[in-house]
Amino acid sequence: MKIGTENEKLEFKKTTSELKEGVISMAAILNKHGGGELYFGVLMTVR
């Protein structure tokens, strides 16, 4: 599934073990932009 690349309103985390970092990232996104998306279980691949 292709969901795009990370940007200021879209964040990817590998697993839910990164939950704390995800919450911190989401708080920053919400404070700056008022909305965004955070996905767990996404591996970034560079081609």
C-alpha cells in the first residue's frame, strides 16, 4: 500500500513500541497544523 512520504502533517512509526515518540510527534503536529496523520506499522524504504 502506498500512502506517501512523511511530511509536517504525516508521520510513520515502525511499531507501537514507538508509542511515546508517536504521541510527542502527534502533539507537535496538532499544535502547529491543527490536524495530521500518524501511522504505526510502516517501514520507510528508500529507493
